Amino acid sequence: MSTDLKWTKSSYSSDDSGNCVEVATCPHTIHVRDSKDITVPALTVSPDAWDTFIRHAAA
């Protein structure tokens, strides 16, 4: 995996508790990790799977 990923903190993550989710997008994959464990992504999914997750999470 490239170390050049640009990670973005979720807007749903809190600033004070340390419970943060970060996401990095690539053309063919979406990487999701816990900000406390930045050594490797915890989850890698396809853009279609991520889109489905986001649409259902927002509902």
C-alpha cells in the first residue's frame, strides 16, 4: 500500500474522546482506519461498497 494516501478524519469523529475514523480514497479502493492505529488500514473496500455504506448510514 502506498504511504502517499491522504487521510481525512470523519466529520462524525469526536475531538475529545480519541475515537476517530479516518478515510483515504483512491480510484479503485477506499481505505478506512482507526486514527489510533495508523500503521495499516483496518478495512479496504470498493467505491461501490463504500457508496452503499454511506447511503445506508445516512438514512
